[in-house]
Amino acid sequence: MTILANILVVFFISVGLLFIVVAALGLIRLPDLYTRAHAASKSSTLGVMCILLGVFFHFWLKEDHFNPSILLGVLFLFITGPVGAHIMTRSSYLAGVKAWPGTVRDDLKEEIETMKKEQGIK
């Protein structure tokens, strides 16, 4: 059981580390705020969640200590990470931050125009 527990812990922590490295590379390499926010929110959220799961399995399987607060942390992070990034990028869009010139689609433009028409804003 110890070898299987070690493999499980190392697997989750390694996958989490991989996701965090991808998030860091995305923050360095991607061209604008919107793509960087996507990389930071998705990859780092998954990375930290995997690391927390690895820590949870370590304490549960090796130390024989079941800690539900780690699972609550994973759940909280799963809910708040992407939502926070969505709110920040949407507010940046409304503030007028321009996207990279190579951006192909702007799905939010039509929604904002419709919202302004409904509210009577020019």
C-alpha cells in the first residue's frame, strides 16, 4: 500500500507542478491580458488543485490523517479561481483594454452593444 500511496502522491504533485509551469510560461509568452488571464486562471487553478490533492492523499494514506479542510480548499479554489479571472477580464474589456491585433473573434462585443441598447446608453 505504501508504494501505491507514494505513486499517487507523486503523480498528483507532478501533474500540479506541470500545470503551474505551463501557467508561468503562458504568462510570459502570451501576447495580451485576456490570453494571459486565461492561462493564469485555468492552468494555475488546476496546478494548485492537483498539488493540494497530492498533499491530501499523503496525509490520508501515509500519515493516516483525514483532513477535509484540504478538500474544502480544493472546492473553494475550483469555484473562485476561474470566476475571479472572468470578472477581471470582463471589467478590463469594459474599461477599454484592447485585445491583441491577431485576435480572431470578439464574442463579447455584441453582448455589450445589446446591453447598452437595452439600458439606453450610447
